[in-house]
Amino acid sequence: MSLDYLVKAPKEIKEKNGALLLIHGYGSNEEDLFSFAPQLPEDVYVISIRAPYNLQPYGYAWYEITFDADENKFSNNEQAKESLQLIANFIDEISEKLPLDKSNISLIGFSQGAILSYGMAFTFPEKINKVVALSGYLNEQILPENYDVNQINHIKFFVSHGTQDQVIPVEWARKTAPYLEKLGLRIMYKEYPVGHGVAPQNFWDFKNWLD
């Protein structure tokens, strides 16, 4: 397999089951979001993947983030695009290994994982059914130049952010809803009075939305 992962099987394994693919944030690992697994829908495979870039002293990243002397933040967009391809390849590989319903694969991404979840929806829309984007933003620089919105319009988006987020400002997330709505895409957008994390109410809201 191209990426390390953890998997929780559905309660009832059918001929084909859907899947929730969990994509962690910068400096974390596949165990982080997998802690949600026991509370997530029981009729799907829950699969949590580990990013490819090793960070010292621990943790992993999907792409490099660097700061200049004025603390401006720069994302390595080429690495981000390579990670999109890696995730797409992983979906193909895991679909060979597990009896997945390829028309029912949803992404749950946090922070850097949310940014990549948007990227996946626009770059590989045929592989994705729903996107839960937690504490991230839409980075247009990693989207294909000539995407066809007609290939994306089946995807539903749940977007949430903390109003006190000091890592990714809530203003960045607030630009996402108008961008997606302008394209005619379906989005539920919510804010919570927390920092860079997932509040309990946020978790139950996106769980109910998935159900």
C-alpha cells in the first residue's frame, strides 16, 4: 500500500460497503482522527491514513509549510498536489483490498487534511461522494486549472471552523462557502466558539449530517 493506515470494519459487512477516509492535519498521524471511529456510522469502513512526510521529532505532514522572517506562511503546493495523487492512488488500492462501494467514499479532513479534501473533490471528483472539511480552507492554488464543475456537483460539503482559531483564521474559511455556492455546489457551513480543534457539538453536527 502506498500509505500506512488504520481500518475499522463495518458492523455488518455486505457485498459492498461505503467508506469514510480520515485525513489528519500537519504534525499529526493516522491515530488522531481514528479516535472518532467508534462514534462514526457503523455501516461503513472507517479508514485513517498517514501522511508521507516525516516531521521531527514526531508526526507527519502532507506537505511542507514554511515561515519567513515576518511569519508569513507558505505552503509547498507541489507537494500538496503530489499528496492528492497519493491519496487517489490509495483509494484505488484499498478498493482492491476491501469490498468498497466506490460510489460511496467520503472524506473527513482536519486542517491540512481539510485543505487536501477540497483538493481531492476538485481533482478526483469521481472518487468522492461527500467532504467534511474541519478547520481548513480552500487553497485555489492546488486545484486543477480547468476543472469541470459538472463533474463535481454530486459532492456535498460540510464545512466547519472555530471562531477563535489562531492557526487558520476563520476569515479564510468564510471565503469557502461563497466560492462553492457560486459554483452551485451544496454546502453546510458552521462555526463554533473554539480554537483549532473539533468541539463536541461540531462532531455531532457532522456525524448527523453524514447519517
